[in-house]
Amino acid sequence: MKWIVRIALVVWIVIGLALYIPVFKEYHMNKVQFINVWTYNVQLKNDYEYLINVKKLSEEQAKEKLGLKADTILPSKEALASYYKDYVKPFETAFYEQLEKTTITFLVFTIIIGMVVVGFDWTYRKEKR
């Protein structure tokens, strides 16, 4: 009986990896494109405003301190909010929907594998009598 449990555990792990690896691989590939760009720009904008409002630097000094050229135009808060609404939010929503579907599929496979193991156990015990 122990052999069927071991086989079922291996199958369960393989199915789990086969289901989840593509979801997270796609997430990490697109994360760089959408989330990291947005996060970088938000952080840059916050640092810039901090240098101007708190440290009382001029715009040129603040840009120089951040390593930007003097003629660099930073995105507005409206542009950042629009980028988040148009790109980041739909990407995150799609990821969570895909993750939810994958989790449901994995739970179904878990139940099926559990039923198979219980069936083999029941048959094995019935034959032993």
C-alpha cells in the first residue's frame, strides 16, 4: 500500500509544478514590464518631490541629486495614475484570476488523486480479507 501513496505524492507534486510554474513564469516576465516600471517612476517622483519640498532644493539640484539630466521631464501624478489604471491593474487582475483558476484545478486534481488512493486502499484491504 505504501507504494501507491508514494506514486500519488509524486504525481501530485508533478501536477502542481506543471500548473503553477507557467503562471508564475508569465507573472515575473510581465512584472518587469508593467509593475517595476510603474514602481520606479512613482519612487522617482516621490524622491523628487521630497528633495524639493522637504530639503528645499531647486528643481535642477533635485534632478542632479537623483542622477537625472536637467531637461528630464518627470511623469505627473495623473500620468502615473493613468498608467496604473491602464496597465498595472489589468495585469494584476488577470494574474489573480489565472492563479484562482489554477488553484481550483489543482484542488480538483488533489481530490481525484485522493479518491484514487482511497480506492486502491479499499480494494487492497478488501483483497486481504
